[in-house]
Amino acid sequence: MPKLLHTGQVIIDLVMAVDKLPQAGGDVLAQSASFEAGGGFNVMAAAQRNGLPVVYLGRHGTGRFGDLAREAMKVEGIQIGIAHKAERDTGLCVAVTDASAERSFISYIGAEGEVSTEDLASVPAQAGDYVYVSGYSLLHVGKARALVDWVLGLPTGINVIFDPGPLVESPDEPLMNALLPRIDVWTSNGVEALRFTGAADIDSALDRLAGHLPADVLMVVRDGPQGCWIRQRGDCQHVPGFKVEAVDSNGAGDAHAGVFVAGLARGLSAVEAARRANAAAALAVTRWGPATSPGTAEVDALVRKDSGD
């Protein structure tokens, strides 16, 4: 069976819920606070819970945050590919969700911001595997060059998934430009696609993305409660979302990405995989916390219910 090699960053989220964010210099009381594994962990947990074996191919640190990250991956059954700990601790993200279910982040990068070619070669990628690359990785000087070189050297039978994240804003940055021809699956939300392409709407963004990416690339652009858009070889389709009462949007996009890749690995069509991913994201926003992706059974149940089966 294929596996997912995730080359992104697992960090620890300090998750807090507030009615509204304070003004500069202000203070508010949170209704809740907890430490949770986050970052790339959310995508990996979603994929693993939906039947796709996952290997974390990133660094993890020495200290209490590194311990939390490793324990969370162990609980999910995620394999840690790089055996040795880094000298410094895993990084931290403060994730604040307000009453509208919107979230804001402040991140500090630790051990996960560095990787070597030897680290990346520690787990062989095999034909049919999926390699997940996060745009955040391209921002870390201790990681970006080694990661891109390794990805460009992968055989063509290995599927490269790229998630730009909110901080990669242009195809013109040298490492981003080098990576574009090797991408097999693009996954992002609508805001990220618009920022990356400079387009005014998702339809135009998909057109512009097609001009930067290989001819047969599969593009998935999430559109919040409306679901997502998929495009491949000029064929564009809208896959509707599921109506739910959202309480926390943190981790919904990660749930979507992980479940979508798990669906592709099972041999589902892009539309079928997207429908399952939409269901997972819908369930995720009804729960507090970052790694709230449901498992296979819950996704199946929502898809069946919506279909009237």
C-alpha cells in the first residue's frame, strides 16, 4: 500500500479560545487553553485516521515540546522517519480562535526548521508513495534548499503534493519556481490561491495556476463552507460542501488535505476524494482544536447521510 511521507513541520500549538482578540496593548481572558500537537501533524493525523500509513520526515526536538510531538505521533500510529532528536526543542505556535470561529496564529520555529539531505534519505520513497511538501518549509533557510533538491531528485512514480500555506505568495521566488514543475497535486484554500496568482476569483486562480504547473497536475482549492474546486487537464468541477454549525475552523484545511490524499491513495477519483475531504473538513469545524479530523467511519457516515443512502 502507498504511504504518505510528510516533510513539513510538527510543532506544538498553545490553543486558546476567546470572544474576540484584544486590541494592541490590551488583554482578554480565554475560555480554554491547551497544548496540542499541530502544524504538519494535523494533515498526518487526518491521513492516518483515514487509512493511509504516514511517515513524518521532519526534525523533532529535545525538550518538553519535542516529547509532546513524539507522543502525539505515537498515539496516532504515525512513524517517525528521522530517528535522532535535534539539539534544540520543537517549536511553538499560539493559536487563538475567536467567537466567529476564525483563528489567528503566532509561531516560533524550533528544531523542525532544519533538515539535511541525509535526514530526508532516511526513509526511501517508493513508487506510488505520496510526498507532502509545505510552503512553510520553503521559508526555513536550514531546510529549504535540501528539501527542494531531494524532491527534484525523486522518481516520477512518486506523487508530490504541495500545500503553499498562507506565507508563500508568489511563483517567482527561486526555490518555488524550481519546485513547480515537479508538483503532481496542488492543495490550498481560496485565499492562498488568489494571493499566489494575483487573481480576483478562484476560477481565474485555477487558470493561472495551470499556467505555472505541469499539464496533468491535479489542483484542489478549498472554498470554505461551499466545498472545493478541482481541476485537471482543463476540466474544472465544483464539489459542494456540507452544511454544519462551525465552532472552530482551526485544522479544517489540514483535515481536508489529509483525507483527500488518503482517498487518492485508495484509488478514488478526484471528485470522490474531494467529497470525502469536504465531509472531513465539515466535521472538523464542529470540534474545538487543531487535529480534529474524523476517521473513515465518520466520514463515510456523513457522505451516506448527505446522499440519502
